[in-house]
Amino acid sequence: MTSGGGRGAGAAADRPEPDRLAAVLRPVRAGNGFEEALEQILQIVRLGLVPDGERLPAERELAERLGISRVTLREVLRVLAEEGLVVSRRGRYGGTFVHHPEPPVEGTDAADEPRALSGASDVDVADALRFREVLEAGAAELCASQGLSEPGAARLRAALDDTRDAALADYRRSDTLFHLTLVELAECPSLTTQYAAVRAKVNDLLGRIPLLVRNLEHAQQQHAALVDAVLARDPDRARAVAREHCAGTAALLRGFLG
């Protein structure tokens, strides 16, 4: 993690970029095409799978992957634009671009303002945090028990490196991708789908609290310990570290939002 504005000398640029959207995008079921497509694209935005200011896949590709018509897709994108989550631009370099506010950083006025839960109850928050812990600890244990292929291990190390190299304002996106990578490597599609949904809820909560450098440094230590446990094929240690890490996040959220 860096507090400046860029990554180190292009190491990440040489890595092949996995299809991050595969964890979320899937053909919708008949009858609820609009609603399910809206849910999936909202997850893409809330998880930061497409960074702020970057373009969503082309309409043709999105429609094909979701299994809906382009007319339905345009209705979905119109709703997102009305909510201020995407911006459409015309022309040669046009398309639909993600837009969301930057997270607050400690020491800024926004970070010092009290944050409401926008209608979320204590039960809802506790449920999301517990479910996240169960899924993530289970995924860590699975990865360690099964062992990772060399490409899988390389993906996990690269995701960890990206969190170390991330500028402060981009840290939460890199953190999300690290955890999503771990869950994907468990090779259980249903687990990945459930995790993506609950992680989007957790990200909504994290977006209401400031980025604390001390907390991020501690999280990085836990990330490294988690990767070490998974690659050492120590499922008990992997599960314990994952649970400890999730518990730390939950404590931080309860402190700010409770």
C-alpha cells in the first residue's frame, strides 16, 4: 500500500488480467431479467470490479453475458445513470463509465462527519458481517486444503502485491479484489456468487467510514499471513487468520457505525 498516486515500475502491467467480472456476471433467469441484470451490474460497481472513471464492457458484450436484450440492458443503464452511478458518453471513445465518490480518508472533514446506516438495522449489519466471515474463512480453508495450482498461487500473490502497491484512494478496490481472488480460487462457483453479494454489502458499510492508515497496515500483515497459510497448505491456520481478519473489520465497523 502506498499513500502516493501510483504503482511501482510497471510490475502489474506485465501480468495477464483475469476476468474479474466472471465472479458476478451470469445469465439471468427468465421472468426477472431487468431486476437480476440491475443487481449484477450494481455489484460490479459496488465491488469496484470496474474502477471509478473506467468503462463498463460494451453493450453487446454485457447483453450477451447477462442473456438479455440490449433494450433491457439500456433500461438498466438508464436507471444507474439516474442514480449517478454511471455516466454515458458518446463518440469514438464513448461508452458507459463507472462513477462513484472517493472514500473518505482520516484527517479530512468528510471523515470526521457522523455516518448513518441509511436504514440498515443492527441485525442486517451483523448478519452481513457474520456471513462474510463464514464464507471467507471457509474459502481460505478450502484453498489450503486443496492446494493451489502454480497459476492459482501466482494469482493470489499478485493480488496481494496489488494491495501493497495501491494508492490510498484505490486501496479498498484492491482489497476487494484480493479477497474475491481468494474465494474464486476455492473453485466453488456458488460460494463465489454468495461472497460477491455479501462483499458488496460490506463495501457499502466500509464506504461510510474513513480509511485509517494504521488499520490498513494491520490488514496488510493479516493478508500476508493468510497467503502464507494457504500456500503452506495449512487449513487450520488459514481459517484462523481469515476469521481474525474479518473480526477486525467487523469491530471497526461497529465502532464507527454502531
